[in-house]
Amino acid sequence: MQSLYCALEQGKVGIFESPTGTGKSLSLICGALSWLRDYEEKRRQETAALLQEGEAILSTSTSLPSPAPQSSTSFSSAEPDWITDFVQKKAERDLVSKLKDDELKRKKREERLEMIRNNVQLKYAMKRKSSEEDEAFKLLQLSKEGPVEASGDPEEEELIIAEYESDDESKTKSKFSGAEDDEDDDLVEEHVTKIYYCSRTHSQLAQFVHEVQKSPFSKDISLVTLGSRQNLCINEEVRRLGSAQRINDRCMELQKNKHGENYSHTIEEGVKRKRSPAKSVCPYVGATALQQLRDEVLGTVHDIEHLLSLGREMHACPYYGTRLAIPPAQLVVLPYQMVLHEATRRASGIQLKGQVLIIDEAHNLSDTLSCIHSSELTGAQLCRAHSQLTQYSDRYRSRLKAKNLMYIKQILFTVEGLVRALGGKVGQNPQSQSTQPGTELLTINNFLFKAQIDNINLFKLQRYFEKSMVSRKLCGFMEKYAGTGVNPHTHTSSNKENRRTEGLNRYLQTLQSSQSAAPVSSADQQGSAEAEKVLSASPMMQVEGFLMALTNSNTDGRVVVHRQGTLSESSVKFLLLNPAVHFAQVLKECRAVIIAGGTMQPVSDFKQELLFSAGVGEERIAEFSCGHVIPPENILPIILCSGPSCQELDFTFQNRDTPRMMDETGRILSNICNVVPGGVVCFFPSYEYSRRIVSHWEASGALARLANKKKIFQEPKKANQVEQVLSEFSRCIQRCAADGGGLSGALLFSVVGGKMSEGINFSDDLGRCVVMVGMPYPNIKSPELQEKMSYLDKHLPHSGGRSAGQALIENLCMKAVNQSIGRAIRHRGDYASIVLCDRRYSRPATISKLPNWIKARTSAHTTFGPAFAALRKFFMDKKQKQLQA
């Protein structure tokens, strides 16, 4: 906590490593909030001192007589004294006035929070007032209802893009952004000094909030939990849409209806427009209700579940209510993407200037940044986007302004170019268009030349997408006219052959689907439903994201053109090679950034790739790593260089598939299962190798021998089956411990980088031994990885006799290993053994990349006998201690 406090005080970038079970979350909370409390107190004292000093200076200067004017003979080229004196006094008065205003705002904010926390009667009075206002509003609406005559379809009007003037930013801003209602002005506040805490998943964020609730700061801190619309929406009509994209689109449409007068457009000048029927608006975004929810959020610490129930009770939207609570909040808890992506940050109202950012579970921060800013498009999506925009343009051509038509033509031309780069043509069925299989990597500029869109200004196009909201309008157009002659997929009516065979193809597809319907499992149906959801999402949104990615610097990214036989399956992907370019802005704006995780090793590549490349000097970086809270005798890390039959363990790509290597691995596991109680988790380098080695053991009888000692489970490939396998694995171990029968527990075959290698808790009997088979190096033949290595070799220096690309391969491997072996030993009283099966683990450079608390206890064994003896003694000692206790 002291190191964290110092890093925040000095405005450093801190890299903090603290293993699971060592109280990392509580330490982060107490250290950071202690600093925030002291910082605010210091600011308060400094403001009071400055205010006192300023008032004293002003009072003395006003009481002194004015100096006599100097004669014209002593006139110099400088300003006269009376002007200098006036300017100085004005600056002092302005400073004192600003300090008084800031102090007044702070006191009002604190008084309001105190009142919210303590005055329960005020809450009930506000709720009663709100319900009365709602009732009056409903009565007013009923009195206004009646037959109305509208000039045209109002929904149709909403689908038309308003007039766009790209050269006049102020005009476009007033047309499209829509000023906030006057009733919302009092909700806007300036941002106080705060801490942003972000993590990878909503469950991790909920766990952090629960830790804050247990801490001594829970009564005094203003905490806000942010999330996506998918997580925070309480409007059932919107929630049932399912996919995040459709929920976002519908929510934005309802907000647009709320601000209808700002978005409506007159059809013809001079024609009086009659009142159109009222459009549906979200009932949860009333200003009074949102303000009440914001106050409630700031007054007490709530997690997302509490926010949802609170929103339903108060009839206020948690998504918008929490966003309104950001400025006065002291601690904001949110997912990675909302902080690391600039557009999302801006849309959410997050301001990092002068604030503190804590990034937890940051071992994969570099990969996360790359994924967030990468983008991929399939040929099918491109063809659908072109078809939909063409139909939209044809329908509204007479009602769209010339500038809009020009930009729509540019978008269509750009999409045609992207399809051309994949070797296809628009206007034809992408499934029937064949392409030459192969992968091509291009710089951004070369790709633009290849697609013949280098003459298009992508920055102007990006601005047009943002201001005109053409993607959202296109999505609304497709939803409105689906089934009325508008085709959501590729428009191929011009092709006579396609028209002639269309009915036959549909009939054959129906037969095929009915024949294959019986054996399809529910999991497969769910998978196909998810795929259909992705397919039905607006393809133009995906195109917009890809074109935005192409505005990166030519040196910072590559475009991968991947052709797979047919145009629909082929894809074009933007790959970000330099994540530091997007992280640099975060580092520059924040007062301090804390990067924390359970296993941050190896740190060297992390510093080179994300910090040094972003312009952070060594002097601004602070590192801290603490050991585990478990006693040293509770962990036994072993490196096995050979197996029971003296076969050297070398799981290189050339050797790992040999029968003798697979047999030796089976013998090692069999011996381990003889002495280890409870659960054993065995990690393989890939799903394919796991399948091959298990098939070999099944044929040789090794699998049956293992099954006689422990019940065998395998990691499922589908994410929705993981929970079921884990619960069965846990129940089996508990049953074996209680019965004391023939089986001594369970054996789980898992995969490094799979669904069980990260975020899963194998504590106590669930994971008494973790076995790592081989070293999980990434696929060196991957074009993306080769390009990344080439980029690093070119831009980063060599270290330790290795190029930056070679170091990347090593570090990716060891990061995956560290995450997998970190699944065991989750609390102070836990104990487990870790067995690394590969002689390459014994290299000093490899051992140095293990976490410090494991590295200190690791021993390498060239022969199997001593290693097995140490393993048996370890568990016998633990058993004796349990019997004595």
C-alpha cells in the first residue's frame, strides 16, 4: 500500500504484481482511497491558504493611497504604472473569485451528499413528488390524444439523412448532435479528482465493489459502477432484442424521439406541418428520476445487481443515471473497453485529465488494446452492406441532398473496392463467387492502392459516418422494410439465372435443414442462433469500424487479406501492431496509472511495447512485486527433464507426436495420480494436441489405467458447457473424499489459453497438482504473428542477445504458462504442486520468467526418481499434518 501511495503521489506509472489470495483488491482500495482522502484534504488546505492570502493582499492594496502620476519626462516605453497595477489587481481578484466559487461548489457537493446519506425523509418526499409528476404527465398526455393528421409517415422522415455540410463544423454540430434539454442543464457538473478502476469482466468488477463495501471507506466514498446498455438496461421491450448492437440502436432511437424537436426536418419551406402522432420514448429517462437515481448512486455503494433493482424501483435508467453520476464521483468502476477506446470514452463522458487510472488483471493489456482497435470484415458482410445502402439510396434519392448523395456514392465505391480486394464483385451472391485461396499482408497504404480507394479521404468519410448516423438510419430502414421487397442480403434480382433457380435453391435448403434437424444438439442450436444474431447486426456498422481502423498511421498497422475459396467466407482484417499509440494518450492525460495483476511476469516486454514506445521514461516507472502469503512449504514446483523410463522430455513440434513421447507422458500422469489426492489439472499446448494424445492413450490402454485411479474430465470447446463440466468435476472430488472408494479424485484435461486457463478457481482439493505438458509456443507460421515480430525487430532494440521478435515468442509462451499454473493456490491455507514437463523449462532464462513466489521454490530434476520422491513426500507430510490437526 505504501508503494502504491507513493506512486500516486509522485504521478508515476506503477506495475504492481500481487498473487491471488494476497489481498490485492483490498490493498488497492485502501492505498488508493487513502491517497485520495489525503490529496483532497491537502487541496482544501492549500485553497484556504491561497484564499486568505489573496484577500489579505486585496484588502491592503485597496487601503493604500494611489501613487502620484509620474511626469511626462520620466515616460518610458513600458506600460504606465497605473495600467500594470490595474492588471495585477484584476488577476488577483479573478483568482480569489475562482477560489471562492470552487470552495462554494465543493461545500454544496459535500452538503448534498451528507443530506442524501442521512436524510431518509427527503428521499421519500422526492419519490412521492416524482410519482405525482408522473401521474400528472400521463393525464396531460391522455387529454392531448385524439385523431391527428400527419403530413407523411413520421417514421419515414426519421430515416432520411439530414442536410450535411462537411466544411461547416458548427452547422453540422447543431444539426446532428442535438443540444441537451434545458431541464438537463442542472445535471452537468465539473469533474472532481477521482480514481478510475477497470478490470476485464463484470464479475471481477462486482467482486471489487463487494471488497469496497467491506472496507472502512464504504460509508464515505462516492462510487459509480458503469456498464454497457446490455448490462444496465431495464426497459424490457429493449432488453428482449438480445444482441448488444440492436439494444444500442433501439436505445438511441428512443433517445432521439425524446429530443424529437432537435432531429425533425421540415419537408418544404413555407409548408405548415401538422402535428404527427407521438413517437414512443423510453419511460425511464425523465430528468427528475435520473437525478434521484444519480443521488442514490452517489450516496451508497452499489454493484450492478443493486443498480438494476434500484432503477426499476425508482423508474429511472441505470445506464444514463450512472453516467450522470460520473463527474462528482470519487471512484468509478468500469470495464477495460470504456477506458481504453477513445470514442467509447468520449461517448461515456469519461475525462482522464489529471485523474488516477488503475487497470487490474492487466497481464493481457497489450493484447486487449490490439483487439479493441483491430477490425475484421467478411465478404458476406461487405456485400450485404453494399446491397442495403444501394436500396436505401434508390428509395430516397429524390429526398436526399446532393452532399449526402455524394458521400453515399463514396461509401458504395469504398465497399466495392474492399470486395474487389477480396477478388469478388458486388451485386452477385457472395456464396457462389469463388476466390483464389491464400493470405496476403499489406501496409495500409498498399491496401488502399490495391482496393483502388486511395483517392478517398477516409477522415472526411469517418466524420460523415459520425455526424449523419447513416449506419443507424440504414439499420432502421432495414428493420422497417424487411419483408416488403427490401432484401437484407445481397441484391441479385438483376441476374436472370439467380432468379430462375432461387425457388429451387430455397426448397433444397429447406429439405437439407429438415433432414439435419434431429441430431442437432441444443448447444449447436444456441451457437447457430448466436451466429444469426451476428449476421443480422447492421453490416454497415462493421464497415464503419473497419474504415476508422484504416485511419491509423501506415506504420502502426497491417491489413490481412484472407481468401478462403468463396467470397462470403473470405475476410479482410486490420491488425494493430503498435498498441502503444492508443495507450500513449491515456498515459499522457492521467496523473498516475497503476497496472496491476496476479502474474505480471515477464515485465520486460510489457515495458518496451506499451510504456517506452508510448514515450514514458524509465524514471516515471515504478515496479512492485510481492510474494505469496502461503508458507514456502505449501508449494512444490518441479521441472521434469525426463520420464520414468528415462525418455527425455522434449515437446518440440517435431518430437511431441511420437508414440514414445505420448506413452511417457501417460506414465508420468499415472505416477502423479498415484500420490496426489483430490483434483489434478493437466494443461496441453492446444486442443488438437489434446485430442491426439488422448486418442493415442485410448488405443494403448493408458487412458483406462488413468480412469481406474481418477475420473477423467475434458475441457469442452463450447463456452456454455464449461460451468457444467466444472460442477461435475467438483462434485466428483467431494464424493471421492467422502466415500474413500477406489477412485482418489478426478483428472481434468485442459488447454493453455482455453476457457479454463484464466479466471477459473481450482482452490483446495480441486487443484492439488497442476501439470504443464510442453511449452505452449504460439504458431510461428501465423502471418499475423510473423508481421508483429517483424515490426518489433524493426522498432525495438535487442535485449539479452535476442531480437524483440524472439523475445515476444518467449514471453507469449511464459505468460500463458503463468496464467495456467496460477489456477491453483488461491488462499493462505491452500497447498499444491506444479509439475512442468519439458527439459526447456530448466533454462535459466525461462525460469527467470516465472512469478517470483514460484521461481524461488522451483527445482529442476534430470531424472524422474528424485522428483517423484519429493512429490510423494510433499503430500504425505500434508496428510500427516491434517491427521494431527
